Amino acid sequence: MWKNFKLNKFLLLIPLTSLMFCFNSPKNDDEKMQTIMVSVKNTLSYLHYSPKPINDAYAKDVYKHYFEMIDPAKRYFLQSDMDEFSKHETKLDDYLNQGDLTFYKLTIDRLYQRVDEIDKITQDIFSKPINLEEDETLTLEPKLKKVPSNKQEQYNEWKKFIKYNILQEVESMNSKEEAQKEKKDSVQKYNLKDTIKYKPLSPDMKIKQATDEVKDLVKETFTRFKKRKKMDWFSVYMNAYTEVFDPHTNYYSPKDKEDFDTNFTGKVIGIGAIIQEKKGNLYLGALTIGAPAWKSKQLSEGDKILKVKSKPKEDAVNVVGMLSDEAVRLIRGEKGTPVTLTVQKKDGTTKDVTMIREEVAIEDTFARSIVVNAPNGKKYGFINLPSFNADFENDKGRNASDDIKNEIIKLKEQNIEGIVLDLRNNGGGSLTEVGDIMGLFMNAGPYVQVKDGNGKIQTLKNKNETPIWTGSLVIMQNELSASASEILAGVMQDNGRALVIGSPQSFGKGTVQTFVDLNRFLNTEDDFGSLKLTIQKFYRITGESTQRKGVVSDIQMKDFFTYAEIGERYDDYALAWDKIPATKFEKLNYFNIQALEKASSARMAKNSNYQLLVESAQWREKLDKEETITLNINKFNELMKQRKAQIEKFKVLTKFDNGLKFSMFPAELEREKKDEAFKKKSELWVKNLRKDTYLQEAMNILADMTAKQ
């Protein structure tokens, strides 16, 4: 959750000169990084909701977090490195205060050195026969692993890691082969036209192919690593400092901030094409229907990109060997400006294609609805909201509340009798959108309380007195529903306006962030990036924080995430839960929770698909927590055989059909005739909705609610 927070009034409490410490533009990357370090420290100390003392204890936490970020599996550094690094452990607070790059440069230079060495190590491993019949095990759990004490141990660990990847690749080939055989057997059984290609490989051939595949993968990994600029690692280093304050306080380099804005607004200025990396080259992926690349009629998925001419008066840049994100930034630019791609077609010919950049919408960001024809003969509406998107810079930009309003209007035209609002996997977004969406379903009232670092509490209210949907409403959530999702679900639950169903509790993110441009404190035109900073905590209108505890569902159903360690409560540096006084509000009495919960529990107890799904979730989580695995091919194959036998029991889940019938809107059916990509997305969306056990029960609950009104 973050908002377009204006710092001006807030900063009146702080002498601006105390934050302005650099008056000259940095001359090189070192000076730039030093400036960023001190600026980040000052911003954290003055503006964070709950600033930490910058001392030795803090330094130790930063040290620990940093190595969890840059070498989590303990594959790169040696014990001698860690012994050397440990001398700096309690100095990281001093380095932050002074903008001292000693530790950063030491660790990153050593990381690049070790990567060069390990690149040679892996080449040596692949140059010799790899024995997959040795009785070895690989430790999977990082907490149980030790840093290699010497280069021989490191060699052995990388050899084990390579073996594991080869065994996984062989298993993948076995699974594909088995699937092809099943298809062929089925075709022959029913005397259908046989077009299935099934050519089983010998075990030795599979091992050879798998080894070659892993060799290429490892080589490409190191190639990409070496292309990465050392300056990029600086963002990782700074986030070790910021995330120890709390997990949602992060440093964003200029390009990281650009990516964030793109995802948040759901739009990008470009040509509408995915850029993919394959073995050191860049290729065009899927083209967005209606976007410049598609409209050119000269580009196709699979074209190799050779050059990008970003501006008419500039030379084209050779992008062969470039990282995809760097090429993407050359392709993006200002709306209405030309960009030229030099591509190699599949027939080997080379072509220059010039396009005019346009605003391309990322439709998966926006709300979408569909009519559900339930078994009881009634029609209900289903609205999926992936994020609380907002465009603060453009009055005509898309916002979640406007999208939801439009979807409700379309559903009402279809005479639906209830609505399910799906907030599953919705990680949040704009706080102001919560109040606007609340106003679509109920009259004016408070929707959240916000407390700043000084203890000042503010109540935010929805002022809308003309809701457009006053009928039955169910909100779906899971463990990945966070921030703004929790505020909306919480206020609708507290008011008795909606029934919240789903996972036992949501994610538990109860903090508010804003972006602070570091430039605002510096006398320079350079872009130093931004700090996404936690400045407030929010509380439900009951006074309870959603921090760590999340929103507890009225009707609880376990899912794949229930048994995993997902949520704020599992983060070492998450802020604590607390409570403030409730604000005044009047609770509605729309439904009888106890009766609805009792009926739902009875149904779910008899729902064999749900029971099997929960069993599958428990089994998968048990697998995820396995600490070691055998690297002996015979034992590995036996283990995979056992797992497949267990998986066989869960295969029926993939064939489940919830019996719901879905009707798209007339305008969307017309669009499908012209937009093949939209048609495919819609078909996949409906296919997944039909397999959704939880949606089936949501409709059952909605039917119970409407029947009692």
C-alpha cells in the first residue's frame, strides 16, 4: 500500500538544510553511490515511521541480511572470504553515516572474482564424465548449509548442484515422454488420427541431452552475471540497509522506479512486444494486438533483434549480447516519437522497422468481470481485481475504482442478483482507491485510520452517498491478499456490508509507503533514485491493525498457501501489531454469518475435491521443507517414482469442473472476433474459473445470502 503523499507540510517540521548535504554533482559512480548512501541514511532517520538507531546492533542485522540477498545458497563465497568480511560486521553503521564504500566494493569485487573462478570450475566439471551413480546428497535448506571452507569443497558443491540439475532435467524429459505415450495410446485406443510424435530416448541419451542442457544453462547464467554492471549491485546493498527498518522500505534506482511506475499504472510507452533473451541474443516474444509492433505488419514473434535506434538523430545501438532490460529501455520512450528496430527474420533476411511509440495498456493489471450462471438458475456477477492501480499523473488515466464501477454497471445491465469481488493474490496499491471502491457499495463513512510516526491519528472517509450496488456481496481473499486488499476487505467486514471468505487470514501488511525522490534533498540535476519509505501504519475502523495478523475470513477455507510461510508475520523485520481506539461507525446487518458459515462448512466437509486439494497442499508443503535430496540416479528415480504415485492421486484435481456456466458481455464477444490475443486470454481465464473450487463455494454462499433476503 502506498499513496501519493505530499511531503511539503511534513517537512515543515524538519529544517531542510539538515537533509541537504551535497551541493556539487558527483563526478563518477563512486561519488554518486556515496551521495546516495548518506541521503538514504538521512531520509530513513528523519522520515521513517519507526526509525532505528544506526548502531552496531543495526549493522549486524544489515550484515546478515546482505549475505542472505547476494549469496543465499552459500555457493559463491569461501570461508576465508567470510572471515575477511566479518571484520566489517559492526562497521556497517559507520559506513552508512559516512558514505563509505569500503565494504560494498570489497564484497562485490570478490563476488565477481569468485564468479570468474566458478565459471572455470563448472567448465572443468562438464569437461569430465559426471558419475550419477555415486551415493551423494545435496543439502537443499540454506540454513543447514555451511560456506565452503576451501576451493575443493566449493568444487564439490557445484558438482553436486550440477548433478541435481541434470537429474531434474532427466526427470522432466521422462515426464514429457510419459505424457506423449499416454496421448498416443489414447489416440490409438479410439482409432483417432495419429499425429502424436513419440520417440523414446535411451537412458544414456537422456543423460547426455540433460547434461548439455544444464551446461548451456550454467554458461548462460554466468554470461548474464558478468554483463550485469556493478552499479546494479549497489541497489541490493542499499536494500540490505533499508529492509532492516521494515520489509517495505526499499531503495529504487531510476530504472527500478520506472518499472514500478509501469506496473502500478498498468501502462507503458513503447511498441507492445515482449523482449526475450535466448543464449546471448534478444528476440521478439508475443506482440500485443493493436500495438505499434503488431500494426507494423513487419515484425513477428521469434525475430532476432540486432539494433535499436532510439532517436532519429542518434546512431542505432547494437543490442546483440545486451541484457533484455537494457534493450527495453532503448525501445521505450516518449509517446509519439519514432523508434527503429533492425531485426533478422527467420529466413535470414535483415529488415529495419520504424514505429511510432504509443501508450500500451497492460490489461492484466485491470479489473475484469463476467456473468456467472449458477446451478440454481440465478445470475451472479464475478469481478476480479488484480491490483488497486492508480494513475496520479494523468486525470484521464485508469484507476481501480473507475474500472470496478464500469464492471458493476455492465453486470447490472445483465440483471445479476449478487456480486463476488475477488481480491485473491491482490498485493494492494493506492490507499485512496479503497475509499472510492467502498463508496460503490455503501454510503459515506470511515474506511481506515492512519497513524504517523508522531502518533497523530487521521481517519479517512468515503464521502459518496450514492452507492451503485447495494445487493449481496462476497469478497474472496487468500494469503497473498495484502495492504489495500486488506483495508477494503476489513472495512466491508467491519461494517457488515460484505462477507469475507477464503484463507484463514490475509497477508498482514498494515503499513503505508510513499516514494521520496532523493534528488529533492540535493542540489543537482542527476537522478539518484528514490526511497519507498514506510511513513504510516493503518488501522481498521475498529482500531485493530492489520499488521502481521491480516484480516480473518468470516468463512475460512484452506488453500495451497495456508501451509506455507507466507505473510508479514514470518518476516524478521516486520513492524509489530498494535491497536488504537475505534472510530465511530454504524454496523449494518445484511446477513447471518453463523448460519452461512454452518451451511458452508457442511458443504465443504462433503466436497471431495476440496478435501483432496487441502491434502495436496499439505503434501506439497512437506516436499518444500525437505532438507536434503539424493544425487544417486537410481535412488533419485525411485524417489520420483514414489512422488508420481502420490501425484497420481491428485491428478483428478486438474479435471475438476465446478459446474458453473460463464457468459461474457456482448462487447467482449465482438472484440474476440477481431482480437486473437484477447480471445485466447479470455478462453484461458474462463477455463481456470471452471476449475476453481473456491469460486464454486463463493457462489453457493451468495445463493444462500440472496435466498434469505
